[in-house]
Amino acid sequence: MLSIATTTGPPTFGWHVGEPTPDINNMYVSWIQADGDELDRIYSIFCPLAIGPTITWARSQKVHRWYGSEAKTILWGLFNA
């Protein structure tokens, strides 16, 4: 599941691979947390890109949380890939 926390609307909500893209304003995202298929999807999008120090994670982690600009960048890439 991908959990998305925003500063407006519902405090957090979930999304799964295969579901429609959620209607969120990226500007209000405070953090995201991913595990399972959703974390694998994030890895598959960002790992091959050699994105540098902007996005951080340890591949061995089963759950990861990103905050602020990292969270917004990942959501943009995930829902616009």
C-alpha cells in the first residue's frame, strides 16, 4: 500500500497498484509511505534513473517513508510514469 498524508482533506489515504490515480494536489502532500507492490513500483521507476541524492532509500527496507519534496517528487513520478 502507498499511504499519502496531506495537509488538507483526509489526513491520510491509501492507494494500491492497479487502482485509478488519486485526485490529490501534490502541493499539500506532507509524506508518503510505501510497502509491497507499491514500493516495488517506486523502485522500478526511480532506481534505473540514477536520480542522485534527491531521493533516498535502502533497497533492503520492506517499508519506506519519504517527506516533503522527496514525497512530492516520487508521487509525481509514480502517477506520471
